[in-house]
Amino acid sequence: MAHSHRLPASFVWRHHEDCYVCEKCAATASSLLHVSELIVYELPELHDPVLAIALGGVTDASGVTIGMFKFLQDTFETKEIAAIDPESFYNFARYRPLTNFDADGQLQIRWPEITFLITKTSNERDLILATGVEPNYKWNRAAHAFTTIAETIGCQTIVALSSFAGAIPHSRPFPVTELTAENAFAERYGMGLLPIEQPSGFLKYLTEALRPSVNELFSFEVEVPHYLPEPPNPKATQALLQAIEDQLELDLSSGLLNTNIAAWEQNVANAIDQDMESISYVKELEEQFDDETVTANAQHDFVLDVENYLRTYTDETGDSNDR
């Protein structure tokens, strides 16, 4: 394993008694020591970093967000810079550790955990990936670990990624709901506002906990066909990647998935063609999707017409509602 910088043994979990603090980490150690679950390997200097969060569990239908991170790890050079000790946060009877043998034949145990990785892309901004399994316990403590890492690396932009199963056909574009926490950003990026009240999972709780610490907080959620629950789903992966590329002006090489998407769509079509009931159901979803798209476009055009009329009226008369 390559050399890594870690904080003192008293700071990290029990498997790292031999750890030490190096000069590079010493300056930031004092701000992190109170978060006993954090394991910090290295704290590189970052340029205007974006922290993207994807957690397996109820907010990751078809394993889309974890699949997106796997694509980024396979496409770009990544390096783990920190992790959260799983001991306090998981029910290991539900999320069991995985075992395998390394190249030397030694048994290894891989625990469910949350890791933070820096991704080496061609973008001016650095991209940090936070990925793992949604914790079962102590959400407040887990969220505090996220907040501490974000503040320590100087991250002011956070994107929470998720997916849900809906009544959408595989043959149509997968819609991505793009939300933000602030009115100003909603207007600038053409997004909706994050809802104040809704059933909350850890990812929603985490974004609320992070909100006071950052300038830009976004939520991108892609809808996937409910009849295709198993990963991979490269089409949904690309939809999320393109949302990040478009809104944050990052190049994440989403076009590399085009070949995989074509093969995936063909395989799904071949499977559905074996059953007339499935063919009929998908056709029904397609018609419903097309009708809703036409209605939504008409509503959007109507709103733009009204806004343009009011803007023209205000310019011509000098009238304003701000009185």
C-alpha cells in the first residue's frame, strides 16, 4: 500500500494503533480530534472543491448512484483521503462485512463504511466523492463527521445524489429532479427549492445538517423504471453525470457510457419482447410519458409567455410590484 498520512492512533479506529501524525496533518489535527469516528489518511490542498455524496440504501434505487461513483473510479484516478469508522453506525447483521483473499492468500474483511475520495479529472475544480452505505444509527454523529470533513477541506459546494423507482419506461429519457436550498440559486440554475417537510432518510437529514456550512447545496435525483430494480443502469448513471456537468460545469466524461447504454437498452428490449403482457405495459408507460411531456411543455411555455408579458408591461409602463 502507498504511504498515507494518518492522525494519531487515539484518533482513528482500533485497527490503526500504529498510526502517527505527520507535519502535513499536524496543522489540521486539532480541528478534527473531537470527531473520534473520522479516519484521515491525507488532507491535500484543493481548489474550490465540490463534494458529491452517494449512499447505498433506500435513496439508491437500482444502485444508480453507487454505480455512478464506480464509473468515476474506473474512469479517473482516485485516492482515498478519509473514512468514517463503521463501528458506531451500522447494524452488522443487516450490512454484513465481506471477506476475500488478497494476492498473498491472506483473508481480508471489508466492512461497510463511508469513504471520501479525491478524483483526478481535467477540471479546474477538485471533485471529492463520499460514498458508502447509509448508516443505521447515530445520524447526528455521522452528519457531524461529514460537516467536519467539508469544513476542513474548504468545500463550499455539495451535491447530494439519489435515485427512486417510478412509472417511467426504459425507452425514454430518465428525468432528473434538480433542487437547491436557496432562492437565489433556484433562479440562477433554473431549479426547484428543496422541500421543507417530507419523509426523511439519512441523506435528507445530512443535507440539512450541511446547509449552514456551505454556500451551494444541491440535490439531484433520477427516476428509474420500477420494473428494472437490479443494477447496473448506465442510462440513469449518465443522467446524473450530465446533471452535474450541466449545472456545475464539470467534465465527467459521461459520453463514455453511450455504448453501454445502447447495449443495456437492447438487452432490456430483448427480455421484454419475450412476454406480451410486458410489451403492453411498457407501451402504456411510453404513451403516458409522452402525454405528460407534451402537457408539461405546454405549461412551461404558458408560464414563459406570462412572465415575458409581465416583464414587457413593466418595462413599458415603469410599473412594478415592488412598491
